[in-house]
Amino acid sequence: MEIWINPACSKCRSAVRLLDAEGADYTVRRYLEDVPSPDEIRAVLDRLGLEPWDITRTQEADAKELGLKDWPRDADARERWITALAGHPKLIQRPIITAEDGTAVVGRSEEAVRDALGRGAS
């Protein structure tokens, strides 16, 4: 199990505290320093069952600078969104937890983190 976090994010800190309290075996990825590649973003999107615009923090300054609110949200634009996320990792919603069963969740709530723990996380 891996959790993508920004240590400055309260939701990330809460998720890590819960994982620790439950004795979960996980690795931390500080995704702003260890930026996911486009392939890694595609893989996590597949695990989440989401599209790139679904995990984009559209209120970030980078999003406004890029004009993301005006970008199409369709199959033709998918790669453009993935490239933006890889080039501007602050835009990636957090924390993202990859579970042992091959799925992933955006762990912004205690329920979501517990869901990841229940998916065969060791």
C-alpha cells in the first residue's frame, strides 16, 4: 500500500495518523518531491476508476493559470490533463491511497481511508 501525500495537507496528515493507528503497512510518497510520471498517473487513474479531471484541484493557482476550467473533459483531452498533472503535481488531489487489491481511493475522509484498509491492505 502506498499513500501519496503533501505533508502540509491536514487531510494527508489525518490519513497517515489513521493508517498508523490501524497498524497498516504502507509507504509514503511525497508526490510534490517525487512527482508521478504520466504513466504512473494513468495507472492510478485506472485503479481509482476516475478520469484526470476528477482528481484535479481546479482551485489551485496553477489550474487558473492553465485555464483548466475551460478545458474539455473528454477522451480526446485526457492526455492533456495527465500531462498537466505530471507537470504541475500540486494539481493532484490528495491523499491517494493504493490498496493491495489493485484499487485506489482518494482518502479525504476517514471512511475512504478505512475503505482502502479494508481492500486487502496489509
